[in-house]
Amino acid sequence: MRENRESSKGVTCCACGSSIKPVLILENFKDGWHIMRCPQCELTFVHPQPPLEIISSYYNGMYSDLAAEYNEQQMLWAKNSVKGYCSILDKHKSEKTHTLLDLGGGLGYYSKAFEEAGFSVTLVEQDPVSAKFAKKVLGMSNTIEKSTEEFFADNHNKYDVVFLRHVIEHSTAPDVLLSEVQKCLSDGGVLIIETDNNAGIELLFTYGTAAFYTNLYRSSFLPSSYFSLMVKRPFSVDPPRHLYGFRIPNLSKMLRKNGLEPVETKCYRLGHPVYWPNFQSPTLRDMLSNIRHLQVKRFVANTIHIIFLPFRFLLERVGLASGICIYAMKKDTRDSR
């Protein structure tokens, strides 16, 4: 089943299930992969989707540069993040969790951190370069080099936790993905799902990311001015990389539709120590170094970053920051016995 299936009534939204006439958000003048939005639940998606061969080729070796050598800082960030995830799991799991499935886990730093935290981890990653790094460099022996679709076709195991970090926006069929995730969760198991926040505007108030995203959309889409992006908010959707953009309400709706009940929800900013640790705020030492080395542009960039930091904290509080994370629990069927 494909979520953007055509029918006589139009397009069926995979989040709310409505037959809709999608709203055009940005027109792709380069490839014809337009960014659309459901008028009912505001799910944002690419329509029509790029051919599957183009999507698949995008992921082959996408982390080759990062796989060149082990990154100690990346490992430290992952370990700190996992402490945060585990603190939430401890609040909602009545029994100790043992097994964890990391779907689309990339190079495997988070898998390794979960393993060191005491979990029995299975890492699934379709990129051969990333899978090799996880096995050879990080020592993740239980690494499966398959796409999520290939993995689900052969899997018969149940897991206490499924970790789906920045994966669902890449899926060609997120409703099918969540359905399969639900099946491989044990009763009372927890899905940790993270993705970019399509409702967020923080990206446009952060030095560097504002220029990145305006240039990204300007290269293929109209309209793509700073102010039009602020109003239309296509964020997280940029084919063939990201095919869907979610907000807390429509992602929560999708989870419930697939038998997964959200128990805790987070909206987080760039630089959040648990959910986005690799985006560091400049320190006073950084600023002094800029002055000492006459790095005028860097000093200005760091100053702008600091000026907007309180505003970005406010955006996080009101749900307009850059990322969302939902902890969703599968109903324990033993409770009904």
C-alpha cells in the first residue's frame, strides 16, 4: 500500500486517512516533485514521489566521509543522548527493557551507546558503507545490511524498544512503516520516534541554517524567499532525501492509528543536549578566539547566534522548534486477560 495513491477522489492522506485535494506549498520547477500539504491534518509530503531507483541510489554511501574514521565526540554525544532516552523509558516501562531495534541507524553510534547502556541491540542499515563501519569499527556484530522493507519481510522477532531516529521522513510509505514497527514491538514495548518538526520556524532564526534552507529550496522550488518559507513551512521535505514532513498532532494521529499510544512528547531546539547535541552554541572562549584571530565574520555569526538563543528557547516551549520526539507504547494485551 502506498500512501500517496491516486483514486477518483484524489489523494489519500496516510496520516488522517482523508481523501483530499492536497494544497500546493512549493512548486518544483526542476524535477516535478512538488511539496504538498493535507488540508485536514497538515501532513506535508512530496507528490509525485521520485522514482524508487533515485531514492535508493541516494543512500548508497551517503555517510562515506563520516565513515573515514572513528569520531570520539560523536560517540560522547550519542552516550549522553542515550542517558536521556533511558530516563524517559524508565518512567514508562513497568518491566526492564532488554532488546532494542535501531532501524536505519546509520553509522551505529547510537546503537553502540544503547549496547553500552545494557541493551541487546539489533542495528538495521541499508547503506553498505555505514553497515561496514558499525561492524568493523564499532564492533556492532548484530548489524543487518538491509532496507527496512527487506528486514520486515524476514523478521520474526519481538523487541522491547524500537528506535526510529530521523528515519520516517525518508520513508516512501510511513503508514506501512509504523504498522510494521508495531508488529515487531513486544507487548508494552516502546517506540522512540524522532523527526524534523514541519511546524517549526527555528531554522530561520539560526545563523547558518537559515542560509542553508533558503538556498536549498531556491535551487528547485518556487516560491522560496525567506518570508515565503516562514509562512509556508515546507521544512524537512526536500526530495529525494526527505519525502514527508510531520507535526506533533499528525504524527500522534498516525501512531494511534497503528496501535501505538504516545506517552511523552518533546519539541526540541537545535543544540538540545539529548535530541540534537551536535549543534553546539558558541562559548565565551569561542568569542574571544574570534577577536584574537580577527575572525570578523565568525564573531558576527556567533553574536547573532547568542542574540537569538533566548527566542529559540521560547520557540521550543511553544512547539515551533526544529525537532520532535514521541515516545509511544504498544498496548500490553496481557492487561486485558
